[in-house]
Amino acid sequence: MAMLDAARAGDSVLLIAPTGGGKTLAGFLPSLVDLAADPRPGLHTLYISPLKALATDIARNLTRPVQEMGLAITVEARTGDTPANRRARQKANPPHILLTTPESLAVLISLPDAPAFFATLNCIVMDEVHALAGTKRGDQLALGVARLRVLAPNARRVGLSATVAHPDAIQAFTGASRRIEIADGAPPDIGITLPEGRLSWSGHMGLEAAPQIMAHILDAGMTIVFVNTRAQAELIFQALWKLNDTTLPIALHHGSLEVDQRRKVEAAMAAGNLRAVVATSSLDLGIDWGGVDQVIQVGAPKGVSRLLQRVGRANHRMDETSKAILVPANRFEVLECEAAILGVAARELDGDPPRPGGLDVLAQHLLGLACSAPFLPDDAYTEVVTAAPYAALSRADFDDVLRFVEDGGYALQAYDQWKKLFRDSENRMHVRNARTAAAHRMNIGTIVEATLLKVRLTAKRGFGQTLGEIEEYFVNLLRPGDTFMFAGRLLRFIRVREMACECMEGGDGDPMVPAYEGGRMPLTTNLADRVRGLLQAPEKWELFPEQVRDWLRLQRGVSRMPGRNDLLVETFPRGDRWYLVAYCFEGRNAHQTLGMLITKRMERFGYAPLGFVATDYVLGVWSMNPARNVAALFDQDMLGDDLESWMADSSMLKRTFRNVAVIAGLIQRNLPGAEKNRRQVTVNSDLIYDVLRRHQSDHILLRAARTDAASGLIDVGRIAGMLARVKGHIVHMVLSRVSPLAVPVLLEIGRESVRSDTDEDSMLAEAEAIIAEATGEAEPPPHVPVIHRANMVRRPTGALQTTLPRGKPVRRRQADLFS
């Protein structure tokens, strides 16, 4: 009733409710009531979802009851998958309710007939707002809605969000004048399942627990098995399939699979024809699968809010307890899973407040405005700052962005290709020509992915079946005859032809698993704090299994436990190396940046660092000489000149600039009649980056790239917070051998790809030796042969490692790590 009352009053509203609380239906109900009482032509309600699949699912779920009640209400979806003829029909004869995505909305408002199309708009529904606010897609949505407020000033705005840590910020994002919050329903039932035998010290796949996962699947009707990466999804699916003696219908769902295959899985889920589906975040958001009995999370959840979102997929009803099972893949993940369960019980939601809007997204939006109709800069600025992410945007920054869109800026103004706007005598901004407008619409979007190649089975005649897409860089690692896992199949690589990876089924040897850039999410700040708190509370160790309790007791006897407000740093020799292990618990993005800065300092201090490995929990560095002045290594001043110097030379900043350049339209991947591959985009953006650094170091896109890097890949905020917290509280333990808590990171250091049984046996023997040493069952070896590799090793475990030939300085490691 509250939603209907708000609609009658013409108020914009934010509805916050837990998963399964009926948010989506509540958002649409006033529109259905209004259209049923007063049917009229034209677009009435625009629904915007972060997922194409969610928009399609909502359209299906709305159409059925509308038809059953005999209402003359039309409901359609418009996404990137909508055929051209249907899009043309929708323009000529808009449905009453149109369901779309932020990208498709950006296309619609860039069209010359946008004012007429949206003239009848009465309501804007933004679903899953918590998943968009603070992201570049959220910036795009906020700018689009700001435009709609001009085109349809009487349209109400309705925001739908799960329970969030920062409700005021989400309300500001939606522009709602009222907020309705629904109390939590039945608390979830969350347990932990461990594999039989010894619990893994390291690794993040959880394959050892496959028999236990299958047993839980057999005991339930329908199960979603959530994992954290697409590579892990492929491996878990294969492990379960090998145990599937009763041939239960089990499916695989992740974003790299072919659209048709994903839709078949979704349809089978909706029809109740599956017993389990292994999925990534592709099934995180609000699609109502109805009959899901339980959720299994393989690997640590990385955040309380994220865990609640996934747990809510089970039962999807507020009045019923959602059942979830966590399957930690290693000992540190046991700590994280227990901390997450305590966080859920305390309702301590996590997540950062939305950040300011991206200037690259603004550049894309301004060009879209001009593609629709000429505009005055003053009017555009007034409109843009009504979008919450840009509320604090200065006029100087706005003018710099507009100047870039107009002619590329001072350093690029001599080149015609970047002249996209021109001014008339009244200072109105016009798009330069129809080709510029067409190119803009082909490149709309804020998701910049690596070049993808189709995975295609060969056929005797013509093209065979397309299974999905994998990233180009992974295919570059394959040799003809190599095998890899994809779409639940064992495939043998043949060749690359016409942007397709051609394969045959079957093959010999150990298969590789495609890895995808940016797959894993870092540990949240709140959850990291809870883990540190558990380590400092021995009375709570009874929550842990016996193996974990013994591990922690051994650590306390050999060294000490990391504190909640200090930083434990251990140094010890092993073989011909010295190791430094810092228990930061700040997430792998922050740790990899910290590793770069620490090794830079170690080089300056004469410690001769050889490399480092970053996990979500710890940073491990190995060197030729022992690190003695540890407090100086972790001094806050590293975020000054050291950080600036590293960022200036880092290829990481070039990578960030590449993404910014694509979003802002400086580099266009899609052009009428042509498409640039990843190498062309990289070469072009790197050349432009060098030109701008030399000739216009304050260029708006360089500023945008620095801001993105600081809040994203390098996570400066978390490093700064940690260094401030532990200032004067760094505890340096000088040990004679590896400590029990350091065993996982040492195993990560040695976890490289192995190609033969001999190599694997050697690695396993070394792992056993490290564990025996840490637990006091063996003396440390006088010498351990070391294989040094001059490149970063990226493995499915999620840890990041870089090594260099012994004795060589560590400068330019970042070129290997980020390129």
C-alpha cells in the first residue's frame, strides 16, 4: 500500500527490502493499476536492470498475469540481444512497459526522436540499485535518468534495492524523496562443510570437497552451487559430473557461455528440470528461480552483503529460512567463512559508499546528448549535476570533459579523428556528422573487456557449434593439440581462424582451464576486521574444526597471532632465500600494490628482493638478504613520492588509461564495417598515453585514469587506512623457520603450472617439507634448489605472484604484472 500511496502522491521512492521480499512486483504494481484504470498509448513505465537476463525474466513474469487478467497492457524487453526489426517496431509503437539495461537506455537517449519517445513516460523503475551505485554502469544510469528528468519531468522514479550498508547514499543515487524499508525476514540457516581428511593449506578451488557437495545436492530438490570465478565454475562442474553416477541433471552457467546455452539453463531452472547448477555472479541478482532449496558457496564469500545476496537465492521468500552451505577451500577461508556467518547473524552489512562519477562516462554521455540534439553547455552542466554521482562536479572539470569531446583537448586538437563536436554561433554543441553519431552508438557502454574469441567445434562442412567465448590472451598460451576445459567439455585446440578458437572434443593430457582477468573480488574491510578479531579471541576458536584450532595454537607457540590494530610481520630464512610475510588482511588488490612499493623500498635498502606473492590475507616477499628495518618498509610516506614514482612508470596506469580511453570514445573498438582487436587498441592507447604525458600531463583522461587506478586496481584507500591504523604498532617477529600461519603463502609461491608428473611430485614433496618444518616435525633444509622465472605467474588460485632472476633488481616488475 505504501508504494501505491507514493504513486498517487507523485513521489519518487526507494524501496529497500531483503531478497525475496517482492520488491520487483511492488515496483510495478502502481503502473499496472494505473494502466488498467486508464489504458493509453505510449511508453508508460521504463524498467532498468543491470542484467539482460533479469529484464527478459521480468518481462516473461509480467506478461503472463497481464494476459491472464485480459489487460490491454503491452510488456516488452529491449537489450543488446533484441532483434533489429523489434527495436524498430518499438520505436514506432512503444510498449506500455519497456524493460531495458543502462547501455540500451544510453542508446535510446542518443536518438533524435528521444524527446518524442519518452514524452509519455510516467515512471522509471531502477532495479538492483545496490549492484549499480558506485560503478561506471551506475554512473551511466544516473546520467541517463538525469536526461529523462528533462525529457519527462513528471515521471516518478522508483529505486529497488536489497538491504545495504549505506541507504542514504542509495536514496540520493535514485533521487527519491521517500524511503520505504522492509524489515528482515526469517534468518538464514548457514553451515560449513569440509572435505574428508586433511584440510588444504592453500588453493582456492575447493575440488577436494566435491563428494560432500554432491551429497548435499542429492539431499535437496534444487541447488545453486555458487563459485567465485569462471575457471572455478568449470572445474567444480567437471568434478561433480565425475561423481554423478545417477546422472542427475546438473548444469553450468557463467558469463562466457553462449547466450543460447545460458537461456536454456535458465529456462530449465524456471521449469524445475534441474537438480543443480554451478554458477558465478551471473545468477547473483534478482531473477526469481522459485524452487531453489539450498545454496552452496564454494570458496570464501569475500563479504557479508555478497553472501546474503547469494543466500537469498534459496527459497526466495521472506517468511522461509534460506539454507546455505559454505565450502572453504583452505584454512584461511575457514576463518573467513566463520567470520562471514557471524557478520550475517549480526546484520553487519559491508561495502563502500558510492564513489564520485567517472569523467570518462561523462564524456560518453555528452557525445550522446549531441547525437540526439544540439545543446548549450550551461544547460548540460545544470542537468548533469542533478545526477548524484556528479553532484560535486566542478564547472572546470565539466568544461575540460566537454573540450575533450569537442576536439580531443589541447594535445590532440590537430587531429581530425578526435573532433566530434562543433559549436554554432549561439554556442550550441552539435555532433560533427552522422558517421560520428553511428560510431558512438556502436561503442556505448562502460564494460571494457579483453578481446574475446568464439569457442567453436569444428565440423566437416562449414562452421560447427559455438560454445561461448574465452579471452584472447588465454588462447595465445595454447599450442595445437593442447587440451582445455570449457562449457563442461574437454576440448582439443586446433587453431585460431576468423576471431574463433577452433577445437575438437576429446584429447589427451592434463587440460588447462581458461582464466579470466578481473575474476575475483577482494576481501571487504569489515570482513577482514572480523577475521582479525577471531584470531585475537581464542575463546571463539571452538567454532573452527580441530585442524584449524591446532594450526592456530601452533602459530601462537612459534610466533604470535596478528592483532586487530597492529601489523604482524614475520621474517625467516629458508634455503637460499629470506622471506618476509605481512599479515595485512586488506585484499589482494591492496596487497599487490603494497608488494610493488615494499619491494621498491627493499631494493633501495639493499635487501635485493626477488619477488612477491599477494593473496587476500597476506603479502609474502622473498629476497637475497634479510629485511631488518621493517618499520621503515611500512612507513606511511610510501604513499607519497614512492607511489607517484611507481604509478608514473607503471604499465598498470597504461592499462587503466586504455579502459578510460575506450569508455570516453578516444579509442573506438567498434566502427562501421570494422572492429579493432585488442592489440590494435593497446598499441593506439599506449601511443596516445605517451603523447599526453609528454605534452598535456593534466589532460582530463589522464586525471580520470589516475583516479580509477587509485580506487580500483591499486586500492590506495585500503593501504592508507591500514598504514594509519598500524602506525607505531608494527610487530616484527624474527624467526628461525617458517611459521604455521606462513605455510599457505609459501605454498602459493611454489604453486606454478606443472607439465609433468615429475614436476608435480617435486612440488608436492616440497609442500610436505614446508608443512613438516612449520609444525616442528622436521628441521629447515640447509639449501633448497630454486627455479626463478622472469614473469608473473597467474594461476586459477587467485594469488598474484611475480619473480625475477636471482640477483637482478626488481625494477619494471609491474610491466610483467599488469600488461
